[in-house]
Amino acid sequence: SMFWSRISKKIKRGKQGDIVEFYARMQRILAEKGIVRPQYQTPLEFAFAVGNSGVRKVTEAYNKARYGSADLSEDETAAIEDAISRLASDDDLQPANNRSHG
């Protein structure tokens, strides 16, 4: 029954709530890799600091949903889900401050 509740959630998409959920999921994945956004950075500054196209893609959609009225299309939602699942298995992602401060 867990499976079916997940499926029905997936069908009801295109709402702003989705991208907020995606962004939160992305932040959890990054945090597990030791990458945490400092308080002084905006989400977009953080995305560029991380230097990962998936992180940027999710963040841009997140900003668009928060500040605009644009709902995510199904294609965008699929692309974001894809980007997040790739992040989870990306071993190259490391905290940005590790790189710059040596």
C-alpha cells in the first residue's frame, strides 16, 4: 500500500508543494555528503558554489515556483526528479569549502 500512495502522489503534480519537497530532498542528499548551505548564501548562490548542474536546475525551478506563479510542467518535474536521483549517486560532490580552503 506504500507503493500505491507513492504513485497517487506522483500523479497529483504540478503544484508548488512539489518543488519545495524536491528542494528539501535535494538539501538532505547534499547534507549527507557534508554540503550544507551557509546562512548568508541565497539558494542560487549556494547552487553555484556547489557547482553542479543538477543542483542549479532544482534550485532554479525552486526559485521560479516560489517567486513566480509558474507551475512545473510534467517534463520539468521529471527532469528534476532525475537530477535529484543522480545527485544521490554522485560521488564527485564534495563540500565547496573543502576545495577552496584546501
